[in-house]
Amino acid sequence: MNLAVLRHHHIAVPLKFDIPHRRSFRKKRGTAPPCLLSIPRFRKRWPREPKEDTRVQDQGNVDLQDEPRRHYRAFAIAVGCLMFLLGVTALAGWLLQVEIVISLVPGFPSMAFNTALCFVLSGVGLAASTLAARRFRATATIAAGLAAAIAAARLVEIVTIGRTFHNVDVLITRFLVPPDFIAKIGGGMGPNTALVFLIANLSLLLSLQVEKKSQVVQELTSYVVMTLGMIALAGYVTDAEQGYRWGPYAAMALHTAIGIVIFGSGLLARSWWMQPANRAQIPLWIPAAVCFTGLLVDLYTPLGVANGILYVPLVLTALWFGNRNAPLFFAFACTVLLMLGFFAVRHNEAALWQEIANRTITAATLWLIALLVYYFMRNTHHLESERVRFGALVRGTPDAVVVIDERGTIKNFNPAAESMFGYSPQETIGRNIKMLMPEPYHSEHDGYLAHYRQTGEERIIGTTRMVSGRRKNGIVFPIDLSISAVVTGHTKTFVGIVRDISERVRQEERMKTTLSQLEAYTAELERSNHDLDEFAYIASHDLKEPLRGLHNHSRFLLEDYEDKLDEDGVRRLNRLVRLSQRMEKLVNDLLYFSRLGRQQLAVKRTDIGLIVKDVVATMELLLEERHAKVIIDGRLPEVVCDAPRLTEVFRNLITNAIKYTDKPAPLVSIGYLDRFVGKDGTVARNVFFVKDNGKGIPQEFHEDIFRIFKRLEKSQDSDDGTGAGLTFVRKIIARHNGDIWLESEVGTGTTFYFTLGKKREGQNAAA
């Protein structure tokens, strides 16, 4: 039966037909493709995510996005209607007692009443099973169930009672048809016919109840049904009664055989409609013709192997089917044909075992070919899956991917390359890759490829280097290019991965500019330090010399003329001596402060407790004069520091605590805290403190006291100090990557806190 009407002769749209192509189609044609026009209507009528199966259809039960499925469904409905008409016609022949309608050809077997009834029920079940409404599915279930029950009852009767009884056939017929007409027609439903209706309707019931994976069962059943029908037709064509009559039982009528072939094709179309990914890619009449031809030859030449080889093309047609199991299905169908062809004819007892061996060898050959085709299709499917996955990766990567052949012709141009260079794939594919290159790469590229083809020498393949690319608008920009070679058989393809590094180059240029500025600043700083060293040299020699002269001459005047001057003159000379001495101290402190920021630290692990004890020992006279006491509160740790500088820190803090006090017995406490929480909530770790019970410092002066030469209590005649001690302390602590702060309460006392940053032992670099 020619089923070419199942398929349209149209050009299949490839899977990688993407949105940009669709947009270009609308621009050129002025309208969208038919499948795109139907999508909005489909989405309005049905939810985006169906609850049952991805195979949900609209009210007409048709997936509007899959044109072939409409034809499969329409064909299945048409087959159901045709079977219904065939059954109704045969029933009308029984009821009206028209023998030619029942027998079709005088002398041929007649279609039994129950066979006609099964055609009606099976046709209704097949057509209704393609409709989504609940009432249609219920109708299909009832109709297919009744047909399967009638066929099963007939098979049970044949197996248990025998060929002379037709109780199932006459059960209904005797109430509607006169007994003499029943006796005249005789016969009944044959075992082959009953078997067809049983397995076909059971597969239909299975697909209605279990939609997943039932498509494979129904497709296999359809092949068996068509095979049994074609065997009967071949028996009529070749006058081989064994083809349509199994043993001594009732035979299959001619129009019954035709209806069964049609029934099988309808089941096959329905199976393809259920899962369009597995639909055939060739017209159905090709494997059908192979089956029919092979069976004819098999019936006429039952002996030998060559006739079975005719089924090989049927197995090979599975290559055009989407279902990977198709070659196994066809091998099974061919095995059934071989067995039926063997049992359909009488055999010579002398050659029986030879025929059996030939049939076995033929079946084994068919299954071997089917397995080879199966593994070939499976590997092809895996390769296609990898190709689709690789294509998705190439399309989704942010880097441009350009594929060329050995002559530099562009074969692939991904969306990132389109965005980077400004060309569309249509403008680049088929053209030379040098269109994307500026000079001198544009002129040198063909020569490099020619040299590579001649010598095989690889200069840039397998490496990444920075070159330049040219956009469609002529702008040249820097790129990172990585090229790899892919060998397929005798063909070599080059895959280039391109990354736009314009931003990176701009960042590098900015970094170079910043480095140049930093080098200039460093040179300027070195010059400033040099000038400062010169200033220190001048101050230490040139400034001190006149100061010493003033001091010495003032002393000389006092020694020589003190008895000749009045009291006011002596007082003024004494003041001049003290001021010159103070000026010399200020100059010395200023020079020390300048050196303090530039001298390197000589750090090593030091016991802070020993430093404090040494400081207290050197200040013993001052402590006795002021009746002061210094205590160590707890154990002081060992730290990595510059010991002489830290000694100066503690000496200045202890001296200030003793000098600026209003208590008769000054008390200084020195300690260490693992964790410190200040009054303002600040938290610090590894904190040293120097606490006194002196006058206290008002809040507004907490920062001023660290300014150089700043004294809160100063006397013009005093020579106690210059006010640079706390400045030196902050500078030394800062050189140790630490911090210093204080908490004070006027009239109660002050506590200085400081931390020391972490340094490596033996580190002598300036901070």
C-alpha cells in the first residue's frame, strides 16, 4: 500500500536555524515563516508548561509547531474511518445477505461477521485515540477493549475446542442473520485475523494508558500487523493457500487482508504522531515494497539463502529513520517473514534440515547487519549530540571563534566574532580570513599558509600571541590570538580563538604612564632628601657656629665685666646665654627629627621589660628628686623592634609623666594589654600603655601635644626642653607601623597607649 501521502516533499529546516535567520527571513520576505506565525496563537490557547506530557496538543490535538505531525494524525484518522467503512460495509452485506460484499470474489473466503465488527470497533478506537478530549479517549478505550476481547475469545476457542466450533462467531450473528445464510457462508474468524486484532488493539490500549515508551511497542506491533496482512495478500497473489489460511482453520478474506495492511499503516502513523522525533525520514512504501517483494520471492524459492538476503535492504532502510531501534525492529519483522515464509509452503523431507539451516544463517545475517546499523546509528547520534553541544558552546562563548580551512577560507563565524569585527556570517563565510587583518598581516597571511602547506612548519599554531585585527569600519584594534589545528581524515581545519584586549592595552598604557609619574616623583623625592641632607649639614655646622659664638662671648662678658655691670645688665647677659643654649637644643632636635624619618631601623627580638628597667635605672636621680615611682604592671612581652628607638619612646613618656604633675608623689605605671577597648568603642590588640597620676590633658589638646616644639606649659626662662619629645615618640612608633593615642582626665592623670606593627627579625628597611 502506497503511503506516500503521509509526507510532504519539503525542505527540512535544520535544527540550528536560529532567531537571527528568522529575522532576516522576515526582512527579505516581509512575513514570518508559517511555523512562527502559529506560535502566538498556540501560546494564547494553552499554558506554557503543560501538566501532562510535552506532547500536549491544541483542541484539534495537533502540535502547530510540527507540520509533519498533522499529516500523521490525519492519516491515522483517515485509516480509522476507512476501517469503519469497511466493517460497516461487510456488516451491511451480512444483514442484507449480499454474498459478494462478504466474499468480494466468488469462491474466495468470506469476511466473518465478528471480523467486520472488529474492523468497526478498531477503526473507531484508532480514530478516537488521536483526539485529546476525555470522551474520545474513553470511546477509544471501550472500542479497542471490545475488539481485543472478541479476538481473544476466538483464539481461546480455537486453542481449546478446535476448528469445527464457531460459537464466538455465531453468538451475535444468529440474532441478526438467518441461520440458512450463516450455514451457506460458513467459516469464521481465522486465527491469523484474531491474532492481528488482539495484538493491535492491546498496543492501542497500552498507548492510551501509558503514553511514555508505548510508542516503541505500537511501532513494532504495526510492523507485525502489516507483515501478516501482506503475507495473506501474497498468498492470494501466488495462489499459496498457506499464506492466508493457517492450517485447517478459517482463512483470512482478501478484503480482510487489505484492511489489516491499512490497519497496520494507521498504527504506524499514530506511533510516529506520538513521538515525532522518531518518525521515519523516508516514505513508508519503500520498506513495505521490500517486505512484499521479499515474501513473494520467499514463497516461490523457499530453498536457499539468497532469497532471505532480499530483506537486507529493509534493515538498511532503518538508516533513514529517527529511531535508533528501527534496525532491530526491522530485523525482528524480517525474522517473522522468514519463519512465515518457511511454514507457508510444503517441504521436501529430504531437504528440510537444509532449509532450516539456510533460514537460520539468513536470520543470523540479518541480525548481524541490524546490530551493525544500530551501533552505527548510535555513534552517529552521539556525534550529532557532541556537534550540537560544541555548536552551543561556540555560539555562547564570549570569545570570538573563527574556523578556516587550509587555504584561509572562513568556514564558521560565531556571534562573538560578529560583534567584535562588525561583519555578519553571510559577509565572511567563504571569504579569505585576511579580510579581518590589517597590514602587514593582511599581505603576509597567504604566504604563511602556503609555507605551512609546503613544509608543515608551525609558527603560531598552538601558541597565543598578541596581534592586531581590523573591524568592518576599518578600525585596527589589539587582539590575543590562539590557533589550533584539527585534523579530520585528510582535511585539516584551523580554529582561531580571538579575544579583544583593547581595554587591557589601555590599562597597560595607563599603568606605564603611572609608573613614569611614580619614577618622576621618586626622583623628585630623592632630590628633596638630598637637599634636606645638605640643609642638615649646613644647620649642624653653619648655624651652630654663630650660636656658639654668641654663647661664648656672652660668657666672656659675664666673666670679665660682671663686676662693672649693674644688675639689669648681668640679668640680660645671663638670659642671652640661656637663649643661645635653647636655640642650640632646638637646632639639634630639628636635625634629629629630620634624620629620624630617613634612617633605617635595625629591628630584632627584644624584651620590653629589660628596656623599661634600663630606662628607669638611668633616670634614678630624677626619680629621687621628684619623689617619683615607676612600676611595671604585669609581664611585658618580647617584640621585634629597634631597641634604641623604643628606649627613647619610654624615656620621653616617663619623663613627661614626672615633669608635668601636681602630685607630691608622682606614680607611673607601665603595662601590656592583649585586647584593648576604648571609651569610644574602638578595639585594638597587643597594646602597651604608660599611665600617670598627673594633671591630665584637656581633650582639645590631645592632638596638639604631638606637634613639634608645641608645649602646653612653657616658661620663657625655662630650659627644661624644647617640646619635641612626643613628636619623636609618634615618629618612632609610626616607623614601627604602629599607632599612639591617649586617654586623659584633668586632675586625675593621663594614659598613653601605643601599638607596634609586625616586622621580620633582622629587617632593616626604612618604614
